[in-house]
Amino acid sequence: MGTTVRQAARATVQLGRAAVLAFGSIIFITVLLFTAVATLVVVGAGLLPETVLLVRRFAGAKRRQVAEWTGREIPEAYQRVEGPLRRRLRTAVRDPGTLNDLRWMVAHYAYGFLGVLALPLWPAGLLVDGVRQGVLGRSPLVLPLISRLADLDAAWSTALLKPSPKALLAERVEELTETRAGAVAAHEAELRRIERDLQEGTQARLVSLSLRIGIAKRAYERDPDAARKLLDDAQDQAEEALTELRHVVRGIHPPILTDRGLVGAARALAASSGLDVTMDVDGLEAQSGVRAPAAIEAAAYFVLAEALTNAGKHSASERAAVRLARTPTGLSVVVRDEGRGGADEAAGSGLLGMRRRVAALDGAVRLTSPVGGPTVIEVDLPYAW
């Protein structure tokens, strides 16, 4: 009996919160009517976006209530209301989520007060179920109806508040627009880096090399020893220029990926990082013959390179752990170090570039780095194997 009463009490609290929200929605109808009239006469057009945002907060509160009761989140898909007034108005009116929320709010006026039905069930339930369970040893009959009312409220709210396919599509378009902008920014930054490396490094060395060869040619007849020394210096500079060119090429697409695959390249990175790195590989072993596309492998390689570089420079830890795994939906990369933590994307540690590179492939980056550590970078790169 005690369990039944506790469950009914929890359901009553849930229904009571729903009734409070419904009562607040009824009061809010005055704001909606005022905004509609003011918008029609133009003078209050600026109120419309703010009113839509307020409706979203009401819907968000209901989503949280349902999630607490059912344990399942109701996803939301809204376009951001930002920018100049004209754009804010257009977004507020055209966003499919706005109509979705208004439809829920109107329906919630009716079913939001299901909690009223729970009030007469309590005395009847305590009497009937007390006799059924305490005397007859049977299952409760009346009090579980209160939980069913809460389930009904949650089911209707879920059906009304879940995003429509049109809303999900609009959110996806907005997300792809953002990732495309990030990919373009990352591409431009990479081109600038390559240009800078070529101009400040390789090009300068080649110019110096050309000058030394010219001087050596002019000095060869009158001073062969000096010319030979100039040619030796020119050879050293040619080798340094080749080294820098290899560095630039590795920044575009590391040849080691082509030669040894992702696992071999990752082991080489770990060996050259200066850290004690433990490597865990799942489903990507060389004997399996499974390889992801070049773009996926390159993104994973650069994630590992950036993460291990950051760990070596900033974590103050001597150890790190790397996991590469083939998953049903793509490739997973996890790098963990036991350092001081507190990693900040805004601090210029390369994390923003990593996020943009992964987002360009529709992937996701999760960073966990509390002060005191550990720092964990998890990257999911989607790919159909």
C-alpha cells in the first residue's frame, strides 16, 4: 500500500505542476492577444519576437516536466531569433516550432487541468485500495488511476511538443549552414597557414639559396675554396627547404596516413609526442583490412596530433591514453590525459580549429576538462562502413 500511495502522490505532484503551468498559460493569453493586436497596427511589431521567446520558455518548462516524469527527453527544434528586427520577425513567424508551441498551448488549456480529477480519487482510493490491499490482499484499483492521468498528460504533451519533420529539417539546414561556414573558415585559415609557411620559410630559403649559388658561380674562377664553401651552405639550405616543404605537405595530408594507415600514423604520433601514451585500437587493426575514407582518417589524425600536442604543452602530465574504435555509425577518437585540466577553447589552444575540422565532416567534439583534470576529448566522425 505504501508504494501505491507514494506513486500516486508523485503523480499528483506532477499533475499539480501541470495545472500551475496551464493556469500560467491562461494568464499569458492576454499577452498573446495584446501582441497580436499591437502587431496588426505595426506599432508593437517588436513585441512579437519576445512573445515567441516567452512561449518557448513555457514549452520548455513543460518538456522538462514530462522528462522528469517519463525519463525521456522531448527534443526541441527552434530557429534562433536574433539579428535586426526584420529578421527576428521573419524567424518568429516562419519558424515551424512557433505554430507547434501555440497548438500545444491551446490544447493545454483543456488537458492541463487533469489534476483536478485526481482530487476525488484520493479519498476513494485510500478507502477502496486500503480495503483491497490491506484486507483482501488484492492489487490497488483506484490510486493507480492518478498515475494514468499523469501518463496521459505526458503522452499528449509529447505528441504536441515533439518537433515536426519540417522543424527538424529547418534545424538541420541551419546546422549545416553553420558547419559550412565553419568549414570555410577552417579552410581559409589552413590556406593562410600554408601560405605563411611557404613565404616565411621555404620561399625565403630558396631565395637565399639562389643568391648563394649565384655568388658561388661568380667567385668560382678567382676563389674556388670560397665558392665551394658557398655551395656547401647552399646544399644545407636546400636540405632545410626540403624539410620545410615536407612539413607543409604533412599539414595538408600526412603521407604517413597513406603509407601506414591511421593506426600506424597514430602510433607514430604517440611515439613522437614525448608522453607515455597507451594505445587502444578496436576494429581498425591492419589485418582487418578496414579503412575509413581519406578525409575521415585525416581528421582523426589531426585531432590526435592537436590533442597530444596540447597534452604535452599544457597538461603537466607525463601520460596520456588514446582510443581509436570503429563504431556502428563511424569512427570514434578519444584522447585522455591526467593533467591539470581547465582546457579553454577561447585560449587559442587549437580546439576551435579541431571542432571546425570535425564539424565539416558532420562530426561532433565533446570536451571535458574540469580544473584538476582529467581532460578528455571525444570525437565522433560519422561514416557508413
